[in-house]
Amino acid sequence: MQRISLALAGDVGPCRADVSSMFRYVGATVRQSDVAFCQLEPVLTRRGEAMPQARLAMRSAPETAGAIRRAGFHVVSFASNHCLDYGQTGLLDTIEALSLADLKVVGVGPNLAIARRPVIVTAGGVRIAFLAYCTILPMNYWAEEKRAGCAPLRAWSLHEQIEHDQPGTPARTHSFAHREDLESMKADVAAARAQADHVVVSIHWGVHFVPGELAQYQREMAYAAIDAGASIIIGHHPHVLKAIEVYRGRAILYSLGNFALDAPTAFASDLRSSKGFKEIQKLAKNWDERNLLPPDTLHSLLVRCRLTKDAVETVELLPVRINADCEPTLPVLGTPEFDTIARYLDFTCTSQALPIPYKEVEGSLRIEF
């Protein structure tokens, strides 16, 4: 029986003179996989003006696409809350840069139909369909029938005052999926499953920087995607690791964290003085003025799956430690760095009342189905 390997990584966005240096410690491992996928954060362009609704406008040089490809990646999601930071020009330039680097891009397009279109890759006779969506959406970043953008999978929030007779007391937050977007996603997954052996669904979602916390809508969306035929769900955006759950024998990785993403000051040198940045800093309790990034963002995962046409046989979690230069490294089993990330991952599950679904096997953490 033919088996192939699939690698899945978190947020990627080098913004430095030597873009390939970002992958110096992990490229060899990524390149061992038959197919590798990551999430792109910044726009790849030298053109356009920053959009006024962009909280942190992120862009890197178009040459970044080549570095991502040389690192071993084949498929890139750009369904990001930064996809339109430099307008439609920046978005279309990014798609072109990725395509010229022989990378397949998913989750964005010049219109909604293309943004929702799957990328299908065949390796060793196994067909894998990728779909990507974004829940974190600045105004008008989502694609429409005649407008460029990303594939939306929106969510709504409802704030319920816990004590109705006590004005000013804390509220309970409920969140739920946008009905039309959810139904569209389910239809996309079912259609992709009819064309492929496996469907990988990537969603840009969740509560950024807050350790552990999952929003209600995330489970609703993940379960719906699996019910429609998805083999695995991978989450991006929060910049920290989040819980892992097994539902109906399928893995949900709510957030892989940063993988190869330069510090935010690489994109905006004056960021520390901005009001918006100071507001975001309050989300992480251990994020103080001395640290550009909260310590939690230094933990990540590289996911390695073994697939046949009929099954996801194994899902391995390779702990990733982000070094002082924002570069991913791969600590080995038994080292303090490995143990720290493994215990943090335990916390992400137990804090959400989820069982820990993996165990240490042969130098990695392996999910048990």
C-alpha cells in the first residue's frame, strides 16, 4: 500500500534581507515530506498603499515566495487577516509571486469563487485537497462575487450580561458561525472530498495571544468540516499554540502558532508606541514592556502525517522552539526545550477540559485515534 508524508506548519512571514535564513534549522525536515503546507501572513509586494483598516500592515519582498519554496513547502494558504493590507494590488501581487515560485495558493483570489476553490495535489497516487478560510476579517477583506479577497468563514459574538440587575458587571461571551459561510464551507468540503482521498481544511481563526482559550464557534466550524468529509483541521492566527482535539477519529489542531514569522517591528519599526499595540499587549498576562513578544509565542509545532488513499494512519507533532532571531528550531526528545513545549501543549488541552490525545513516541508526540 502506497504511503506518503504530509507536513503542516503554522504562520510564516520572513521580513529580512536574507529571507532563506529563516528556515535554516527546519528546511531539511520540511523537505523530507512529499507535500508540505504553511500559512502566509504578510503581503508579498513592493506596491500599493496600506489600507486604513489594517491594524498592522504587513508586507515582505516578493522574493520571500522563493525562500518558502526552497524550504520545502508546496501549498500556501493566504486566507489571512493581512491579505488585503496593501489593497487588491498587493493581494494579486502576492498570488503572482507565489505562483512564480511554483507554490500553489489557496483561500484567496480575484473573486469569491476562486477563493473557495480547492488546491488538489497528488503524491504517490494519493490525492489531497486543501481548502482555506478566514474568520479574522478587517472590513472588506473577504472576497465577493466581483471583489478580490479571502474565503470568509465569519463568526458573530453575543455578550450576555451575567447579572441583569447589576449594570457594569462582566458579560458572558457566546460566539457562533455565520450560517451562509458555514453552509458554503460544508459544500466546499463535500465537493473536494468527491475529487480527492483527503481534505485538509485550514482556518485563520481564534483568540490571539490569550493562552488556552478557544472560542465557541471554533468547535462548531471544525466539527461541521469533519462531518462534511475533512480528514484534518489546522488552525492559524492566534500566534500561540492552542488545544488539540480528536473528533470522529479526525484531528483538530486549533492553532499551530508561529512557525517562521519575524517580529512585528520588522514590519513597523514604531509599533511599540502605538495605542493598538499596547491594547494587544494586555491580552497576554506575561507580556510586558521589556518583551516584544510574549513568551508563549516561542512554542510551535510542525505536524507530520502519514497518509494512504484510505486513511490518515499517523499524526506526529514535532515541537518547535522559536529562537531569539524568530527562527524555528527542532528540539529533540529529552531536552528541556522539548519538555517545555510538550507541557505547554498539555496545558492547552486541559485548560479547555479536553483530554490529552497524544503520547511520546520515537522522538515526537503522536496523536492516538
